[in-house]
Amino acid sequence: MSRARSVSEQLQRAKETALVLSQRAEARPGNYRRWLPPQWAFLTAPEKRLLLRAGNQVYGKTTAGLAKVVDFVEGRGLYTRRQFSGPVEAWIITASWSQSIAIQKKLWAEIDKSKLAAGVIFDDVRGFRGKNPAVRYADGSIIRIKTTQQGGLNLAGATIDAALFDEPPASARIYSEVAKRVLARGGYVWLTLTPINAPVGWLRELTEKGQIRDLHYPLRPEYLIPVGTSEPYQLQDGTICDESWIESVIRDSIPYEVPVVVHGDWECRVLGRIFSAFQAQSHSGPVNLKGRWKLAAGFDYGSKIGKQIGLLLAVDDSGDWPRVVVLGEYVGGENTSSEQDAAAFLRVLARWNVSWNQLNSAWGDRVYIRGAEQKSNKAMAWELARLLKLPDVRRLTPKIRTVKRGAGRGAGSVDLGSRYLHQLLVRPGHFLISSECPFLIEAFQKWNGQDDTYKDHIDALRYALQDYIFARRSHAKAA
């Protein structure tokens, strides 16, 4: 046999071996993944009530949780051995449907497709087929995808073997109800989360009592080296996750949130103003707009009855991250009427040669009046229509939409909006407040997280930016 032929055969065998390994890795990815220490500790822990607690978007908490569920349901026994034979049922519980779709994609990548029952279909956009999405196996086992939003968590008569909460349960009651469902068969409840966007005091108490084992991992370099290796983990773009990367993650976070969103601590620590990245000399001053900008208005009706704040913004969203300029503000007193507020805001528009119908969007908090002295979107819209001499308030374009409706607009929306504003501040040239807005400038310099008049100004700004804070764009992940 010639040397050339021998080399050719070796190359062919190498290709065939690589193909087999690739197919095996696709079918059972957990067997071929290099786990980080926090993931490995969670996967191999035997406790039936187990929590993996760490910062947001670090250590792959969700991936580890899904791997533990799939290992259990498929009977692999790599991490959790079944105490009985036969089919099992597990639930994966998420906070919202949009979050559920992202997790279903990760789950689909994790499962062994050769073990599935006929007819299991997955779609990248809609997830698993069916009104109640589930992964069904040929042996009768099943993984159900549940959400606590809009009554999606139906507990009636359920007896299950395992449950995974991805992110904090909405309440202690939901957790306790699910925990009851695994008791009959001696099952498991696992949690992978960052303690934010939901009350977690009850969960902390359970861990301190020893009822749930708490695996807490702050963001440290030693936890970013995969088990069995000596080099730090690398992101898909080649970024090395070392000390300098951790420092960049901290810089991109609001300082008071660092303990929770970076290190997974139980509580944020307010040591001073929220927006410490705000510098008056670079983030405020005269405005000179060039190019094409979209215009937005935001209204907050104040922590004090009768008060109203209106902001006019210009936004250039042609790049990966929008550039935002706050052009003007109006601050109404406790004794001003909705008519006076509307007239004053129209004067703000006139100062910039803008008419109401040139706005691309307008947002406010309350739709209706909740008392004789309360102000609202409806009252403001009615007065604007009258001052603009429109025959009907329905002709007012754009309408003043409420920020109190829609996914993500409830608990946690202040934190989400604040993180978004922080990201604008740390990106040079992306945020500017006109010198004509002294109240908003003062709010950025003094707001410390309290529900006060400074927060009212920040709220008006968040409302004006609703279309961007909640947009499904590439920059949203970084926020």
C-alpha cells in the first residue's frame, strides 16, 4: 500500500470519526460540553430542593437547569438517578411566554431526538407545537413548558416528578404549590435564577432555614474556567472571560445593581445616586440637531397629586443603539389644570418648531382619573384635542398610550428602564439633555432610587423611550 493511499485512508477515517462525534454531540450535548464550576456543582448536587444563584447572563444557569431536567427525564443518570422505573413528568416554569420561547430553543438543542415520540415538532418562532407546549417521549415521559403569566400554570390535580423554575417564582405560593406536586413521588424542585424583578425575601428565608440548598456563585475568574481545563471560557466572538472581562461587565451595570445583576446577591445596595455615570458637563448642554430624528413625548403625573411632567425627545435610531436628545420639559404644579398643562407642553413643542402630529409616539402612565385632583392620559388628550381645535379627541395623532399595559411593563420595568438609561450614559455621544431641562438634569444628579419627585422626571423619560426599551432589537440583550 502506498504512503499516499495510507494517509488518504487516515484522513477519511478521521472525517468519519469527527462526523460520528458531531452527531453524538448533537443528540446528547450534555455529554460533550465543558461545564463551568457553578454549573457542575448544580448538576452533581443530589438535594431535592436546589437553587443555583448567580448574576444575570453569567455561568449559563438556564443551560445547566435544562441539562439536569433532560438528564432526569431521559434516564441518563449522569447527574440525577431515578428512584423508580417507568415514564416521568417534569415541568419547566418560566415567567412569561416570550421567555418561554427562548428556553424552548435551548431545550430543543439539549434533548435526544431519537427518544422522542412521533409527532413532536419544534418551530424556532412558536416553540413546540400545541396550545400547551410539551416534549413527549416514546416511553411516555413528558416535559411540559409552563408560564406563571395569565394563568398558564394550571396546578389542578397535577402529580409530577420534577420542576425547574428559571428565574424567581412570582410568589412563595406558586413555589409551595409546585413543591406539593412532587411530594407524592419524592420528586425534585430546582431553581436557577438571579434575585431580581420579583420579591425573593421568602426564598432567602427558605435557604437560610436549610429547606433549599443555595449554591451562590459571585462573578469571579476562578468560576469561569471550565472543569477539567486550565484556560478561561471564551464567548462565541472569542472574548476571553477573565478579570478584565468581569471589570467590563461591572462597568456596563448600574452601580447599585452590581451586587445582584453581576454577583447574584440577594439585595441591591443603594449607596448614593443611581446614575453615577451621569456627568453634567458631557451629558447636558446646548443642542444642535443634524440628520433625521424621530420625536417622542413622555408624561408622568407625579408622586404628588396634581403634578405633571412632560418631556420632548429626539431619537436617532439608525445605529445599533439609539442616540437620545431631551429637547424640552414642562413641569406643572399641584394647582395647574390639565388645560394649563396641555397648553404649556404645546409651547415646548413650538419652541422647537414641532407640532403635535409630528410626534412619532406619546406615552403616559394613567389612562383615567382616579380622583378629583388626579391627572391622566385621557384628561391630557382631551385638552390637547380641544386646544388644537380637533373635532374629536379620537383625531389626536399620535394617541397618548399607557405604559401600564404589555409584557414587562409591570414589576421590574423601573429597573429595566434604568439599566437602559445607564447603557445610554456609558456610550459616548448617545445621550444629551438640553440646557433648557434643569429639572431632569437635577433628577439625574440626585435620584437615589426613592419614590420621590426626582423619580417622576426619570419616569417621564422612561415612558418616552418605551418603544426602545422594550424593542426586540440586538441592543436589547446588552441592557
